[in-house]
Amino acid sequence: MRAEDCGAHVDILPCPGGPVLVRGAQEIVDAHGTAHAVSRPVVAVCRCGNSGRLPWCDGTHKV
């Protein structure tokens, strides 16, 4: 279910040089259409594409 379908509020905050923080989502759908369940109030989504845990950020961008 999409946030706009149930009236949920989702915040999206791009961190400079880092991931995108997503607050309030129940799932994240990646570019391939795969849905990833969200089990925490805030998750960090990788923007660099080098994470070993895609779509989640693992801090690889700092290396």
C-alpha cells in the first residue's frame, strides 16, 4: 500500500554526500520494482549504489 493511499505521512530527507533518510514508510520500492519491507521508523536508503546491503545504506560512501 502506498502512503498516499492510506493517508500516512512519509518524510524524505537527502543527506549531503550520503543516503536518503526515509521516515514513516512501510516499504521501499527499488528501481527494479522490488518492494523491501521497512521494519524501523527511519531507514537510510543508499544513493551511491555501492552498499553491500542495497537498497539500504551501509556507509560505503564514506570509504
